[in-house]
Amino acid sequence: MVAQKKSEVVDGFLIKYHADGKSRWSKGRSEDGVPIGYWEWYRKDGTLKRSGHFEAGDPVGEWITYDQNGEIYKVTDRGTRSD
């Protein structure tokens, strides 16, 4: 069985933590459990790993992956949401 990540809501942002329960894994907003708007993911050391936008739970637009130094490593265009 996979353990549920620790999470909390702070100032309207859903923050999930790595398995250690201390270092932040992701941060963003959600409605009814569905991610919306801008989100960020982090490495255990706290550096930004990836960022992107959701529209009604679907990844849209540019998603950026960062290297260990915070420099842009890769940009992926996820396009627009198809209804």
C-alpha cells in the first residue's frame, strides 16, 4: 500500500510534502480535488524542479523543468485544453 503524502492548505494553496513529511513536494491551488492554475514541484533539497499551469485538471501551456541550479533545463508546450 502506498502512503498518502502529507498535505495542508495555506493561504488557499494546497501544499504537499515529500515522504519525509518535512520538505515541500508541490504547491498550487485546487477546486474539488482538481488542480487549477499555476503549480510548482520541488526536490527534497527545496530547489524548484518543475512548474506549469492546469486548466480544470489538465496541464496546459508551457511547463518548465529546472536543473539543480535553478536554470531552465527544458520547456514543454502542453498546448490548450481540449473540451
